[in-house]
Amino acid sequence: MPFSGVPGSFTASCCWCPAPLRVLCSVSEDLGCRRGEFSRKHYGSVELLISSDADGAIQRAGRFRVENGSSGENTDYTPGTWHRTDVHLENPEYHTRWYFKYFLGKVHQNYVGTDAEKNPFFLSVVLSDQNNQRVPQYHSILWRKTGTQKICLPYSPTKTLSVKSILSAMNLDKFEKSPREIFHPEIQKDLLVLEEQEGSVNFKFGVLYAKDGQLTDDEMFSNETGSESFQRFLSLLGDTVTLKGWTGYRGGLDTKNDTTGTCSIYTVFQGHEIMFHVSTMLPYSRENKQQVERKRHIGNDIVTIVFQEGEESSTAFKPSMIRSHFTHIFALVRYNKQNDSYRLKIFSEESVPLFGPPLPSPPVFTNHQEFRDFVLVKLINGEKATLETPTFSQKRQRTLDMLIRSLYQDLMPDLHKVNNMLNRRSFSDVLPESPKSTRKKEEARQAEFVRLGQALKLKTTVKGDATANLATTSFCKKEPWESQSFCSNFPHEVVCADSWGQSLLVSTDAGILLIDDGQPSVQVFDKTLQVKQMHVLEALDLLIARTDKGKDSRLLVFRLSAVQNDIERKQMIRSKYDCRENKLERTKGCHLYAINTHHGSELRIVVAIRNKLLLVTKKYNPRDSLTSSSLLSSSESPVEEFQYIREICLSDPPVVMTLVDGPTGDSDNMICVAYRHQFDLVNESTGESYRLHHVDTNKVNFVAAIDVYEDGEAGLLLCYNYVCQYRKVYPFNGGSPLIQPSAYDFHFSWNQVPYAVVCAFPYILAFTTDSIEIRLVVNGNLVHTAVVPELQLVASRSDIYFKATAAVSGSSDSSSKEMSSRSSPQTPTAYEMPECPLSSLEGLLDEPIPKTESAQKKKKVPRRQSDPKQGAVRSTSSDRIISSSFESYSEGRHLSTSSDPDTLANREESLPSSYPFQLISLYDEDIIDLK
């Protein structure tokens, strides 16, 4: 059985257990970052830009982040090549405009109250089905003056949900006035206005034409016409429309009297209307050298495209040439006639948060359609990012505060008049059925509520103030998280797993099995060996496993070559009693372990036994690497190669553990542990602990601590409750780490509490009970949410495998049937009640896995129809994955982040392809799209 493969790939799987299991996988190319690496260099660096006049006198200066697709000359860092799959709209409205999507036109409940500081707030709750995936969820939105907070809560037919519990999940526990329900249907219009404060769904961008050698904005704005190449560029951006009588989005232009020109450039991109303010199309005045009318529009655009003529060697545009306090982002475009290509450079004002997509290296586009899509996505994401700067966010916060207080004052007199019986349910009995005595009256109110909401939704859509639910692009593309079939007929319950080359080593209720694409599963250990956590380290020829539970738990180590020989020779299947020589000493009673993820010369293992940490190491020797499956070490058990270093005592048993490599590896390695209400850093050499982060909430659900490395310096992604926080960890200095907050730290919130988090740069994936939430790690912006009923992560060290009960579906799919708008949100109707379908395993692969010709012949089997009742395992792989091992969900949902140091193993060369995704499933019928 072949074990060749590419370790460290991006894979996600889904499984229907105990029914037959199918493994699906999708393939995508790497962005260029190594696994475990986190870098902001893809997004440019901040520079002081100074502009001067023709005589050399300094005019203006400003600090801008410059993105040119290449790094500095003094570093060996090389950004990766851009592919179409890396271009995403961040925080797309069809994912973030919850009130419009999930609430408006459906029966839902709205509440008003004041917090302990007497600030009013509004809460909206709706029970909705996720794209008809039989996954009822409570979507909740909390409006406060500081902004909106959105969370999903699971639906349970046997457990009622209270407003108090919802607000508590949003860290709002104390009130000056308890929440009361608002019954007026007109409240929907006011709440929609609050949601619209998040920003417009339509955009206006400036387009400025600059001739070669022009150094001032007066010269650029004074160009009456553009060149032929500029006209072709405008045609690429959009269509020329006549302004007089124009009924679409006008972007502030006059559509009645032609005072802002007769024509303009307009387009619709992924549901967004875009109007371009083109300098050569706006009114020109020979008497006015400053061209105030043109500057009035383009100077008040947040984003401006500058199309500059001339060679690369000529004087380049600088943002400081433009006198505008409003424009924050400039996109410099140059056209090369020789190879018919466009070159792009982005300037962002220093305060603008990072936004994608990162520019390719070099930032040259020969495919014009891809260039258009890239530019529009970059500009839309840039304007959204600019709205988070203090200049705009403070203004938005003042507006939101004023609207909330005004709405509260208007509602309070009416709330006091409402029937007391109905008011009582607003806090203690949340979302109950209506009392029988008022059933008819309540049904009539709900009917009017729905009618008004649907009319408002239609009006908003017709006006163009809402994006289409289905985002479409100008080309058909596959995303890195899409999946395809990998294996069929796997009927067992999965505990944990890890990838072994092209195969998957799985711990099940029937023992340890090896499953491979198109091959029958192979029994490796029988069911007497209950493995709860495992790592396959191919470069070190090791299999590490934590077995049993409680006092009987142990850490076992095996040689992969010995296990492989047993499989190939079809020898007797090993049992628990055949593994006595594989037990590591002093590990009895362990409940968790972790290994170092970064690529050092030494394998380190930390084992948690109640509140004690046991540090064990194995020296790495390149000669020990497995070069052939026939080579075996002198001893079948590698236990003697491990050495006990020291024992460290903690105040409490750790829930999450991660090893953090220091820059030298000499007395500066650390262990991050989570327990009680805190994350601590422990010095491996001295055993001293230091407070890293304190969680200031009543209840803490620790999820993960993921170690990532930026320019060789360690950082940690701390995940708990709804929060993911990045903390830069500096080396130990005089015995203590420098862990004070820095400008590099950031945090964001998930929409639903995850039980596992996996980092695969540039993405970070959160696994919840019924969805995969995918965000960008550099800014926490949402790019996709996939609905996966009854989701359970199985493995994530190299590839990501997960278990679910239905096919994966993207939440952006608007064609699926919604829950009945007339039914009560308290209890789904019979046909809407959650079913209990069969389980299945799936996975995601992010990189092509080459196979030898002989292996391909071995795996060639006849095509067959897939059984819709059977499950599926899917996979997506990428060496961007941060390793983390999965602790069985049934045993507490603990996640121990760890990874093998196997980057020294030679990676096999990817199969050439003109398309970034290659589906490697044997059966086309098994492909399931995660969108």
C-alpha cells in the first residue's frame, strides 16, 4: 500500500457515520506562505511619501501603506503567486446583513432595554433554517451605540431559550431596565435603518487620468480627454451610461440636468452597483485651473483609481500629490502596450486596516478580466476597511447612538401602555407560544408583521439598497474549501484521525483503521486499543498516540515503518497487549499532550497528567528519516530514543496546551496553557509561568491556542468563547517573556461559538456544531460560511477531516427554501423539524497530491453511482495549515494544537495545471460543493 504524499496540506472532510462513509477532497495551490507562518508582508509596508513640484520644492507628505507585490530588497522573503481562488469579497453583505437576510419579512421578536450605564439597546431574535439544511438556529443581533453584535445559538426542541441567556452570551448581564418586547410591525423599518449604518452596499470610486510627467493634482484634473489605452481601461471597468434619466445608483451625480456631465461609467459587481467618477467625463472649465467641479466629486471619494501614462522608469504617482483629506486609498494602474498587461500598485492611508486580496508578485496581469475582478474586489474591500478607521468609525458611532436613543425615546411611552401579560414574557419566558386567550389576536399581529416586512424588503431591493443573495462573478471559480470524494463505505464512529501520506489513519469504535482512496480499509490495531489523540510524523518515522482514558491512559510511540511492514505482510493485527513495549514512561494518567509545530531540530512533547506537565524530547537526526519503506531501525520500539527532561507543576489541569518555539531554542522555548479564566506562558527551562491573557467573563469555553510565526517571532492565536485574539510573544528576556500588548495585537469575534479552530494562512477556520466559518487571519473579516449539520472535526494536523450528517452548503445560497414566514419562530412546523440523517466524513485538500504511475494503476476502479444515503469523507489540503490535534468532541471538545516537524521531508512536485484546482476524486458523482 503506498504511503507517498505531500504532508501539510489543506483538507476538510465530512463523514456520515455509522452509515457508509465517503471522503471528499478539493485541491488548491498554495499562496506562498509556509505552514505555521503568519505574515503581513503580503499586504505592503508603511512608508513616508513626499511630493515635490517641478522645481524640487516639497509640497506635501503623508504616511501610506504601499502594496506593490514585492518585498524589500534586504529580506529573503518572497511573496507567493496570486491565484483566482485568493480573491474574496470580505464581509460580504449576503453574509453580514443579517436583519435583511434572516429577519425582514419573517416572524421574529424584537426587544428594547437599557444596560447598567443607562444606554439603550435593541435585541432581535429569529429562528431560521440554514438554507433548508435542516439546521434550525437562533440568529441574534444586539444593537448598541458601539456597534452591532451578531451570534448564532443552536436550537433545541427540548430546551427553551431566554432573552437573558442570549444577552449573557453577548456579555451583557446587567440592566438598568429589563428588556421588553416590541410588538409594532413598524419597528422593522427602524432596525433596517440601524443595519444600514454598517455602510452602503453600493460604491462610488474616483478615476483620475494622469499623463506622463504630471506631478500635481491641478495638472491631472485639467486633462480634457484620455488616451486610447485609458478608454479601453474604462470599457474594462464598466459600461458607459447616459446620466440624464438614469434610474440606477447614481453615486451623487446629477441625473436630471447634466450638471455633472452627460455620461459616466457604471457596473454591477457581485450584487453591488458601482458608479465611477471619471475625471475626463466630469465638467471641464478652461477658466478654473483647479477644476473644482471635478475635485468636488473625486476628492470626496474614499477610493480613487489613478491611471498613469508613461514608462515604468518615469516619475511615479504619489498620494501626496493629491490634496484631499477624504481619499484614503489610491490604486495606481499602468498599462504596458508591449505585452498588453496591467500593473497595479495600492496606496492606503496608514490608519486603514489591512485588507485583501494581496497583490501577486509581480503585480502584473495579462488576463484583463481577472485584472478587473481583482481591482474591483480590492477597491470594495478597501472602502469597507476605511470605514473602520477612527475618522469614519467615530462618526458612525455617534450616528448610531443618536438613532438608538431617538428610537428608544419614541418607543418608551407605547411600551408602558402594552398589556402587562405580554410584557411579562419578554424577559423570563423567551420565545414562547402565544397564550390561547390571545392566539387570534397574536396571529393577526404576526400576519401584519410579516406583510409589512416583506413589503419593506421588496422596496429595499427595488431601490438597489440590498445586494443579491447569490453573489456571482464574471468567471466560474472554485474556492480553496471546496471538496470532492476521497473514499466510500466507512461505517464506523470516528474518534480522531491523522493523515499518513495519501491515506488517513483513523481511530474508531472498531479499532485503528487505515483508509485510502479507492482501497478497502485496513485494520492496523484492534478495538482493545482506544486511541483518543494521535500524530503521524512521517519525517521522523513515528506514530504517537494517547490511548484509553482516566488512570489507564498512556502515551504510546510506534515506528511507522514497523506498522507499514505489518500491513504489507498482512501479519496479525496488534492489540492493546501487544503494545506494552511502546509505552512512554511516566505518562500514565495523561489527559492531553502536544508536540512542537515549528521546524526545529528536536521533537518536544509535553504531556499533561492532571496539573503536572511532563516534558519529553527526542533528538532529531536527518539520518533517521525514513528513506525507504524497507529500512527499519535496529529496535522496533522507539521508546528508548525519548528522554525525560523535567516535570512542571501548574495550579490547575490545563484544558488547552501549545508548545511555542523560541528564536534560539536554547532556554527560550515556552508552553502556552489555558485553565480557569486565563492563558499562561510557561518557561520550559525554569518552569516559571507568566500571565498572557485573562478572560474577563463569567463562563469560559477554551477552544485553542495556535502558535504562528511572523518573521521568526512567535505569536499566539488565543481562541475562547466567541473570541479569537492574536498576541505577539517576544523572546524571554532575563527569564521572563515580553508579553505586554503591542500594536501588532488584534482580535475578532465568531458568529457562533466554535469547538475547534484551524489556521491555514491566509484563512482561519472555526468549526461549530453545524457550520464552518472561514475568515482571514490578518483582519478577521468573514469570507465564507458553510453549513454542515452536526459537524465534528476529526483531524487537522496536515489535512482537515470532519464529520457531518449532510452535504456541505454555503450560506450564501438563496435558492434554497426558507422556513415558512407565517409559522411561529418558537417551533418549526412538521416538515421543518430537524431530521436525523445518516452521518458522514469529509475533507478539504488544498494542494495536488501526485501519485506514481504504479499507484495510479492500483487505484483505478470502475465508476459507480453514488448512493445519496451513504455518507462522504471530504478533504482539502494545504501546507498553510497550522497543526492541531483533535480531542474527541464527546470527551469535552478540547483542542490541543500541535504539529509534526516534518518540513525537512522532501515535498513532491505538484502536477502542472493551468487551473488552480484539480479535483482528484475517482467518481464525479461524489463531488460536493462547499459554497
